[in-house]
Amino acid sequence: MLNNQTDKKTNHPLSDTAMIQNIIDHIGHKILDKEQQITIILAALIAGGHVLVEDLPGLGKTTLATAIAQTFGMDYNRIQLTSDMMPSDVLGVSIYDAPSQTFSYHKGPIFTQFLLADELNRATPKTQSALLEAMAENQISMDGETYPLDAIFFVMATQNPIDEAGTYSLPQSQLDRFLVSLSLGYPDHASERKLYGSEYLQTFNKPLQALASPEQLSQWQSKAKLIHANDEVLDYLQLLIQKTRNHSQIQHGLSPRAGLSLFKLAQGLAFIADRTFITPADIQRAFFPVSRHRLTTVDGSSAGDIIESIIHDTPII
Amino acid sequence: MTRIKSQLSLKQLFWITFAVLLAVLPQAYRLPMWFLPMTALVVGYRFYAQINQLKRAYNRILIMVAIVALIMIIYSQGFGLSREISVTILITMTVLKLLETYAMRDALLVVMLCYFVTMTRFLYSQDLLLVLYLFGSAFVTTHALAVLNFQRNEKWFDRKQINSTAGSLALAIPFAVLFFLVFPRLGSPIWGSPDIFGEGKTGISDSMSPGSIIELFMDDSPAFRVTFKNDKKPTNNQLYWRGPVLWNFDGRTWSREKQNSTRKTIRQYQPEQVIDYQIELESTGQNYMFGLDYIVDAPKGAFLLPDSMLYAPVKINQLRHYELQSLLLDRFYSPLSDKNETLLLNFPEQQNLKTQALIETWQQDSADPIDIVNRALNHFNQEPFFYSYTPPALEGDVIDAFLFESKRGFCEHYASTFTIMMRMAGIPARVVTGYQGGVDNGDYLLVKQSDAHAWSEVYIQEEDSGYWLRVDPTSMVAPERVEMGSRQIMDQKRNIIDYEWLINFKESMDKYRYQWNQWVRDFNVSKQEALFRAIGIDHRDGKTLALMLAGILMMTILLSLIPIWWIKRKKYHDLQKIYLQLIHLFRKQEVLYGYRTQGIEKFVHKLITLYPNIEVQANHFLKLYLNARYSVNPSHNQQTLAQLNNSLQKIKSLLKEQHAL
């Protein structure tokens, strides 16, 4: 049974949107005051993209990842990346099997549905690129053999923006592999207080009940791909992308791939909003997470303000 | 700078070069000899480089070329900061700039220089034909600018693009007119007069030597234009336009006598005798002005010399208008001092003995001056004298040679010979130069350089007074010259392009030129003051001028914004209009109205947060709206529009209940 959620009063299966809304609320019980970020992550999940979370330690990155994996009932692996990790530690290794006189491949932690790659920037470039290549191609090539990854394969990587010592920051080309990037930030005052209460501690320790299945997710993914945008919306999307290219404070504007990513994420958001079409508001919401990690400013400051100002300066009537 | 390849297309280069050539060519005639070959070389090289995709020449080579050009300018035109040299440097460097025009930035600079070069041409002349040409030049320059900015396709003559250039220039016309009318005018041109350097024809000069008038016969350019008042137009043989009066003869050349007093105004005359007219004199760079014999009184800014010549203390360096009154008489009563009498009886006594002998025989028949005058005129009439533009050159005793041998000549010969003959007979006489006749050209009389003429004045002493009598010996030989005008006796071609239709064409062109002069060139301080008075501004002091200038600039900016607004104005479709209507409801609430970049969804969500009671209706509206505008099959037919409008009205009334509006 794909649809394992039902309306409690009528016992009818819930609509996709209602299910997703339930999931958002569900995760929201564990990660307080982060509904927006959860929505973006779900949209990325539905759009089939990967997520990069940049934040300080202790703001709930791991908790969030676990919550999402549990909610969708996905296989979940976590790798804590360090500078002495080899690609084989992620991808797996071929070992000579003496009795059968053959090499047998021992799958690495990457063979899962939900991979949390913690502190990606601590890994050496070699390991980073092995992981990112697998993300791009959805398969592993080793010793002339290819091993496909699961059809549902979602990576959530985290980066610690401070603590620069001993890190290898991801090059621009690798960052492009992530559909979105976001940061969680501190919770607001009331939520933080709730977090310290004993009631919350009980919820925190209990694993979340699965509300959907990977099959359900894959169905949503194929539905989202059909979501349409008319010329007016595409014009707006293109205009925003173009404005990043002519902006005086931006070094390099967004690539067409970034434009496609923007479109995909907007599809995900439109799907969550129960629409069969994208509206300019979807584009506006998707623009920040899609472009934030892809843009570098001339003076090295955060691109966030510039992205906001581009939306603010682009008329949409 | 690095050596770059051309970033311009061939089409763009073509239009830039075309604009440069059109701008510089009308000045080529006064530029050094090497200018045209240099231009051809530069243009040729630049196109060669473009077609073969050569890189730009090294900077040091370009600098060398510029220095060499500068040295050549100084060599040809001298050293100094005159207008002449400044303009030459500007033009030469504009042409040379093509050598380094490979990038868009340089191309735009060249286009701007072209406008500037075009304007410098006005420092030399403001003639109508030139203005029309420069309009064309400005058009091409503007089109070059358009081609630089919008490279639509590689078609060299893209009619659509040319039309759009025409359109944008047409938009500039009202501004040009406005600036022309109200821009403060100075009493005299700020950088010297427009015509001082050359285009103004000198015309009649203040001396006469053999051949000096014949040059003028070849020239059909206008000397002046006359408008007669009250429709009183004299007959052709009354039209003696008096110019320099020549007193002194050295055997070859006639020249003026310096006079230090002025002639008195004529006071006694019958009102019906007097004729009123206005003259528009082309610039001559000389001091004398012209008027019909005999002028009653000098106009403002000029005075009459004792020999009735009209004299302007300031040289006529621009188009000049003045009004005159004249008495159409052939004689003028005036005393003659002994000193002047002696001067006017002077002739080289050792020369022309044959003529002197002839005069003596006449004097023996009758000593009466009038008889001698008539005798001389009869002599020209009866003897085989001919009017000719191509008389043989005379040597030695020119009067004898003319009178007894060649017997061919034109007004210059007849006037000169007759005057000397009178002096030999003891009659004070002088040569008057000027113009005779003119062509009726519509509303006015056109007097051309080819109407130049010379005649004589003799002084007839009566008992208590004396008078000057105008005698025109040419009329005895070729009466049609004075009866009908100079065209009548031009039976042979003056030069190879002397065609009747060409003369007619020039005359009809002059009609337009006359209007141009009346309305544009002569729009001076006083006419502007009159215009200002008409719109209620009495004083043209500094403060008013400054205010007006500021006002004009403001107005120009505002007026330029209108076309920009018109072009940029958004054309909204029906759904956009509904959204705009919704926003407009909150135009006074900054939080909501704010900017138009938020999109309808954000706006409605903000609205719901502020006014929760409209939530249901607002969400309904939003859903309808988004479906109508962005869904897979957008359907904004009349029905949806009606639904949307209906929903909008409901939101409106809900908000009104809440006093939100």
C-alpha cells in the first residue's frame, strides 16, 4: 500500500498535499520553528535533488536528517567525514576472496536511500569528489564494474562555516551538484524554551513514525516532473537568472544548470502547494536556496542580500 | 591597451565612416591639400583591416601618426589658437580616430565627434542649403549611433531601422524649435561672426581696376534682397544701387577718397516722390552698404558720406537688415568745395593725348558742360562701340586704346573712359560702383553679384548752386542692360555651366533662402525681445535669463521623459489590470502597496495577515486568479474575468465594512 495515511474521520486516503502537510507538521514536532526549511528540503526531495546545510554545530542538522529519513521510512546512513578518510571508506572496497579466487565488492555506506554526509568540508578533495561524482551519476564505478545506487538516493551534506582549520572548502563546480543550500539558524525564543522542557525530551528520544514510503516519494517525484510553467513564469525565471549575470557585485552569474535547478525546485514547491503549475511565488521562494551557494560576491561577502535585492528589484505584476 | 581585433561589424564600421565623411567633407575645401588623400588612406586602411580581421595598429604607431598630422597642420596653417586651426585639428583627429576605432567605446566617441564637427561648419556659414545638408549629415550620424546600439541584422540599409532613426530625430524637432526661440541670444556672436572667414562674398570692392567687375558677372550668388513697401516698385532703369564712389585715378585703378564729414539728410521733397524699402544685405566683410540713388537719410548704425555713399562703421560680417527711403532722381543738389573740385578734375595729363585732342575739338564747338556730356554720350552711341564681356586687354594709354582701337568693353570701361573724358573737359566727375537692376523673385527683388555695375556722376555748376548728375554711358551702347537687366545682354555663355535652367533654379532656391533668412538667420536679440514681450516677459536681464534657462532645461527634461514613458509604458493585459486594481485599493497603505515586485501571492498573504476576516474570499480570489493566469491551460475568458471581478468586489466590500479602505 502506497498511501499509508488516512483521514481519521472519514478513513479516506489523504490527498498528496495533505500527506505532505502532515509530514511537515510531523517533522516540525521534532525540529521546532523550521517549517520553511523543512518545506524546502521536502521540495528538494520531491525534485530529486540533494541538499547542503551550512550551519553551526548544535542547531539540529543531524536531528533533522534523521527525522526526514524516519518519516519516509528510508534506509539511512550517516558518514562523519574526516581528513583521513579514503574514497573507499565511502564507496566500498573490492576484496580478494581467497576461496573463490575472485574479487568481491563490499558496498560502502553510500549504498543507501538517505545519506547524511556530515561535515563534508573536512574530507579531502579526493573523497569529496568521489562522493559528489556518485551523487551526479547515481552509480559507482569500481574496477571496471558499475554498481547502481538506489532509485531513491538523497544526500544531505552539512558544512560548518566556521572552524576553517583543516577543512577543504568545496569548489564552485562541486557546490553546483547540490540543488539547494540552506541554513537552519537559531530557533526563536518560544521554541527554544519548549525545547528545554521535559515534554519535548520525550518526543526527542522516540524515533518518528513513518508517514510515507520511498515508493510514495518516487511516485511524487514523477508527478512533480509534470508540473508546468507558462511563458510568463519562465520569463520571470529567466529575468532573475539574467540579473545575476549583470550584477556589479556578483563575480559570475548563475549558469543555465542553476536555472534548471531553480525550475525543478519550483516544481517541488508547486507540488507541495497542490498546484499543477508554477507561480512566480514558487520561483521567488526557490530562488534564494538555489542560488545562495552558487553565487560568489566580488568582495567575498554573503550573496544573501544581493539575492533578496534582485527579487526586490524585479517587477512582477 | 592591448591590440584588439575589431569588435564592430562591417555594417557598423560602414555607418560610422559614412557619418565621418559626411561631417568632414563640407569643410574639406578650406583644409590643407593633404587632407583628402589622408582621409582616403585612413578609410581605405580601416576597411582593409576590417575585412582581413587585422589587429589594431600599435599604440606608438597611432601616436606617431597623430603627431605627424599635428605638425602638418601647423605647417599648413600656422601656429596659434585660432578658430581655423582648432577646427582643422578637430576634423583631422576625427578622421584619424577611425584608425583606432575597434571597440564600441571608440565608435561611440567618433559618433559624438561627428556631431561636433557638423556643428563647427556653422561657424562659417548658416546658409539654407548648408543647413539642409547638415541635417542629412546629422541624420546619418544618428543612424550610426542607432546601428551601434542595436545591431538588428547585417542588412546595410535596413529600412525599418532607418525609419526608427527618422522617428527619434522627429522627436527632437520640437526641442530644437523651443531652444531656437528661447535660448538667450547674444548681441554679437560669441566666437566672432559666422561669415567672417569666407563664405560671405565680398562683392563690389572699393577700388576698380580693369577686370575687377568682370569676375562678378560670373557670380550668380545673391548680393542683397530688397522688399519695396506700399507696392511701389521702380522701373528697372531707376534701380541704381549706389555703392563705393571712386574719386582717384592713377591711370589704371580707380580708388576712393577719404572723407571726414557726413552728408546732410535730404529735407525738401514731395512725399509721393519718396520710395520706402527694406534691404537684406548678405555679409561682405566690408564697410559700405547699398541704397537707391539718392538716399534720404542713413539708417541706424550707418551714415552717409559726403559723396552719398552709405557707410557702416562696423564691417558687415553677418546678414544685415536695414530700411531706407530714397528719391528716385538722377541729380542731387549739393555744393562742391574748391579742394574737391580740384581732386575731381585730376587726370594723368601726359597720357591719352588723342582723347584730350578729341575733347578739345568738342570744347571748341560748345563749352557748355551739358553739351559736352551729350556729345560724349552721342559718341558712344554713334560710333561702333560694342558691349562685350571679353574685351581685348588694353596696354599703355588705356583710354586712347579703348576709345580709338578696341571699342569693346563693358560698364567698367565705359564709366572709366567717360569720367576721364569729362575731367579732360573740365567737368568734375567721378565713378560710382554698385549694382544695377535686379530680378523679381516673388515677394522681393533679388540683386545678384552679376548685377554689378559702374557708372559716372558729373558735377554741373549752375549760377548759385550745382548738382551731381548721374550719367550711365553703358546705356548708350547697350540700352537693354539698364532697361531690362543684366541677363538680357548675356547672349553668350559666361562659362560652361551657364545654363538658363540653372539660373532659374538658383533663383527659386533663393526664395527659400529668403524665408530662411527672415525666419531663422535674422532671429536676433530684438526679435527675441519682441517674442518675449508677446508672452509677457519685459526684461531680458541676467536673472530672468537664468530663470528662463533653468525653466527650459527643466521643461526639456520633462518633455524628454514623455516619449521615454510612452515607449516604456507597460501594456497590461486584463489579468494584470485586476491585480493592479487590487493593489490600487491600498495605495495609501505603504506596507501593502510598497513595491510592485512582490507578486500577487505575497500581496494577498500579507493582506490576509492584516485583515483575517477576508481570508476565505481572498484565498478564493487568489486560487481563481492563479488558475486563470498560470495554469496549464490559462483561461482568462470573459467568464473568469467576471468571476474575478466579482470576487474582487466582495473583498472590497468586506474591507470597507472593516474601514480598512
